[in-house]
Amino acid sequence: MTIHLHWYLPTNGDNRDIVGSGDGSQKTLAAVRSGFRPPTVEYLGGIARAAEQLGFEAVLTPTGTWCEDAWITTAALSAVTTRLKFLVAFRPGLISPTLAAHQAATFQRISGGRLLLNVVTGGDSVEQRRFGDHLDHDQRYARTEEFLTVLRGVSAGAPFDFRGQHYDVERAAIAFDPHEPPAIFFGGASPAAERVAARTVDTYLAWGEPPAQIEERITRVRKLAEDAGRSISFGIRFHVLGRDTSAQAWAEADRLLDRIDEDRIRQTRRTLAASESVGQQRMLALHGGDRNRLEVYPNIWAGYGLVRGGAGTAIVGSHTEVADRIEEYHALGIDHFILSGQPHLEEAYHFAEGAGAELRRRGLVAPVGAGEVPLSP
């Protein structure tokens, strides 16, 4: 399969640093705030239009109390784009699966079939309780599996009945004509998450780890899917920092690192250590809070994970090196690459005109579509 390149919409705002609040010093806070870009429809629309022009297939929007609602934001942005797809992240336990199917069908019709779904079970009990959700980790994944069973069932067009531990649905049906139900993306590193992925989703997502760890997970999840009589594709989430030379890229990584205060690192580590997310613990284990052990594999840098939850690694290097690493992960079985970089508008161009163009030159990415810019190295 060819590589699918996706970008990211910073619906909590954007800037030139790893985190929006800087490193905690008054000087840095003032500098960051002066360069902060609010997540307005105008600014996000600029990123979406750039991603579309540059040949990205879709953009991911996050979910949580710290960012704008993904459904509403992407529905607005669908009106200022024509081809770009929207990978909408949402929490399955906070909405009826029948209602989610209804929203998805409406989105497909108003956007011309440009919706993808990213189901996020949630690995932070503190945040889940903000929504009134008090289930534990494995119970949340059990509910997610029921949710996806109902979502697919009601999307088939015929009246659907389901009675489980978490959902009881009678004669529900949602028509998607003239479009198909959206593909379902899903991530989670725990055994419970892997089982749900193998049995229910289209694409299993991982946060960026060294190739050996990713290969192990792909092998395990693929076997679980085969045992369930299914096949699934695989995707990975990375930040990316590519420049004309490796030295320029690492100089920018050093600049980002210099903006981080040790107190911020310790505070973030304490907060993330309490997370129930297995994936989050794997991210923390890559660097252990140590600035001196951040290159965890050639060109794979864990600096983001020092002060951010979620995806904590970046591919750093020359455009050729970034393309080489993406090709290496693709050879393991990764087809979907969800990328980001600060600021997201400028970094979309850095990647697309650099490593993205190189991947197209190698024939690993589908040719650009009508209306897109045919970039070359």
C-alpha cells in the first residue's frame, strides 16, 4: 500500500514552542503569549487550506477539555475546503453510538464524504470524571467495544438491536446514502485496547516509538485481528521537524529544548506518571525525564514528551532523513502517518516541500490530486 500523509489541527492554539504556556518563567511566558495564535476558524482554516493544497489526505483534530470541540470545528472547516478529510477525535462514552452515527452521516453529506473517525477511549480518569464518567480503564474499553458494535450496526441501514452491559438499542438505523460510513481509527497500548482494535476498527494507531517496539505491536495486533477473522491497517502519530540539513533541524530541536524549564519537566512527569494510559507510560519510559537521552533511535527525538502528554516523539533531521525514517516505518506495516509541528502552518510547508516531496519522488505517496500543488524536491 502507498503511504497516507495526514496533518494536525491545533484546536487549542498554536505557537513556535512545544507547549503554549512556555517554560514557566515570566520572560518566556510573555514571549510565548505574544506569539500565541488562537484557534480561530480563520487561523485553523488557513492550516486546513494549506494542508489541502500541499497534498495531505486528512487533518486530525484532538479531543478533550483543553481544546475546541472537534465535531463543530471541523464542520465549520469543511466549508472552506473541498478535498481535505477530517479525522475527528471523540470520546465514545460521552455520546450515544446512535447519535454519533447520525452526526457522522450528516457530516458525510454536508462535506461530500470527507469524515474519518478517531475513537479515543480516554486514559485519564481525572479528565473522564470531568465529563461524569467514573468507569475504570478496562471498563472503558469494554464500553468502547460495545459502542463500536452499535455504531457499525446502526450504520448498516437496517433496523439494529443490541443489548449489552453499557448499551441497549432497539430498531436503530441511520442512512448514510449517498456516502459510506467513515473509516474508524483507534489507538491504545494496553491489552484491552489491542483486543478492541483487533475486533472492531479499520486502522490501529500508535504513538511514535522506536521501530522494534512498533514492529512488536503490529505483529501482536495483526495476529489478534486474524484470529477474529479480520484484517486492519496501521498508523502512527509523530511530530516532525525537517530542514534542508540535519544540523539545521537539530538546532531547531535544541531551541525548543532550551525553552523548557526543569520545573516544568518535573511537574509534567508527576502529572503523566499518574495516568492510567499504557501508551502514556511507554512515552515516559522513552526518556525518563532526562534531557540527555532524548534521541531514542536515529532521528527519533523524545523532547516533546518531556512536557507534553500524548504523542511525545518527533522525527528530526534533513528532509532526506525524515523521508528515510518514514519509509522505514512503512516497511514495518505502517500506512497512515499523522504528523504535526509548531507552528502548524509553517511546518506543513517545511514537511510537504521537503520530506513529503521526497516520498512522492520515491513513489511511496499517491500523486497529488486535482487542484493541489505538485511539489518536487
